[in-house]
Amino acid sequence: MAAISIVIPVYNCAEYLRECLDSILTQSFKDIEVYCVDDESTDMSVDILTEYQQNDTRIHILQQKNSGQGVARNNALQYVTGKYVIFVDSDDWLEPDALQLMYDKMEKDGSEILLFNVYEVGADNKKQVYKPADAFFSKFGELVFSPIEAKDFIYNTTPRPFRMYKRDSMIKYGYKYAAHRHLEDHSPFFCFFASVDKMSVLNKCLYNYRLRENSSTRTVERCINAFYEDFLLCEKALKNTKNGETFFEQFVLRKIRNFFYHYKHITPCAKSRFYKVMQKTFKYIHKNIGDSVVSKSEYFTQYKSVLKMPYFVFKYQDKVKKTCLAIKQSIAV
């Protein structure tokens, strides 16, 4: 039994896999086990995993049919034995003392989730600080707090697994990823945050997140329908969660923001398809949840437009607004 379990989904990441594994195996904290789940890679990833396993018994290799990283993480969670669990993507890497700092903090605080900050690393290898833990640190510092105390901004962070978890709590509250290939981390994000009693923050950058054009976070266009399916899945799961009703409003508002974020960043050729799914979801919210919650969103006006407008009208309206804003700004200058 290890103190910390590290779970790494692996799919065609041979180019970066050694850097990821080296950053973990050379940590100052040694009491670890590493579960690497091969998602039917077709490059040299499995050869690299086998090579590393032969040199370090802390590495365990699991293999599955190509099913995505959510399923890979779920599979690994059946085997891990650590007191704490952290997920690392196979193209990312940890800072040298990351695990020691995380372990010491969780042992000190007795928390069930530890939030920390991240370096985002671009194609030029330049690092930029990303602070998913910032809202919590601004209010609580490094004190232990409950999600109830952070209710109004509990979901103002990323669903990406930039955190460490207490495994007993993951088992107790049924921590599980969705089976679809995009947004697979939303359900455990919403539900686990609404279940635990103790959270804490380590105000340090401990994880290096590589920004890649062909990474899983850039595959929205292939998984557009998942946005509607995931809303329904998360809604149902959250309502069956310990404090789900308390956090339901924040869940809806977070999902609305997520839709408009992706609409803004998705490529023009996919916008009309994404708009249809967005409209389908908003009509579901309007009929089954009501607009009183959404009225608290900064996107409420756009939400109402999506409800009643076909895509080409919404698109034209959006273009007119941008043109008017550009004219106002040019006049002001």
C-alpha cells in the first residue's frame, strides 16, 4: 500500500511520456504507486511504459480498448491503494517536490480535496501561471474550509483534475468519470465538490499543463452532442448527491458559462452544430428547471436569444453587436 497513487491515462503520447514519467519517478516523495492505463495506443507508448516498468516496480500497466481517458481513470481507480490520489495526463509533468508538498498539506489539514495552481506550457515551452485555486485562496488562504462556505463560487475553477483527492472519500462518495470522451470530468467535479466536508488550498504551482492543439481538450468538435448528454448526466447525479440541492444553482450557472465559452472558441465551421446542441440544452433548462436560476447569469440576455432565435439570426445579431462595439471604440480613440 502506497501513500500516494498517481493515475496516468496514456494514448499515443510517446513524444512526451518519458518527461511525464521521469517527473513522477524522481519526486522527492518516494512512497508512490503509478497506474498507467494504455488506451490502445498505436505509437511507441506501450514500449516506453514497459521499459520504465522493468526499471521501477512502482509502475503498473493496465490496458483497455480505446475508450477515452475517463474510462481509463475509472479502471485505474479499481486498483489503486494509496491514501491519496492524483491524476496526471501523459503529456504533462509535475514540479520536483510537488507530491511531498501535497502530502504534507493534506496530512496537516485532514482535507478531502487539495487545490493547487498550475503552469500552462505553450508550444514555445514558455510557462504562464494559471490559478484554478485562486478564488478559494483569496477567501480562505491556506485554511481548511467546507464547500458550503464557498457555495457562491464553488465551481469557479476548472473541472480538469488539477487537485489531490483522499481516496477513502472518493470511495465513500462514488467518484466516477463519465464514459463519453469530452466533459468526462464534469460529473465527478460537480458531485464530489458537493459531497465532501473539508477542502484546502496550496498556493503554489505544482503541475505543468501542456497546451497542445491536438490534445483531448481540443476535440470539442468531435463530441458536440456530449454537451447535452453531459448536462443531463450531471443534473441527475448532482440531485442524488449529499448536498446536491445546495449547489444546484451554481451548477446550472457554471454550465451556461461553459456553453458560451465553447461557442466563442469553437471553429466557425462547427458553430451551427454547436448552437443546435446549446439551444436544445437551453430549451430543456427552460422547460424543466426554469429561467429564474439563469436570470442570475451574466449570459442571461444571450440565453434568451438562443431560446428563440435560429442560428443565422443569432449569428447576425452577434456580428452587428461586435461591429457597433468596434465603431464605438474607434470613435472614442
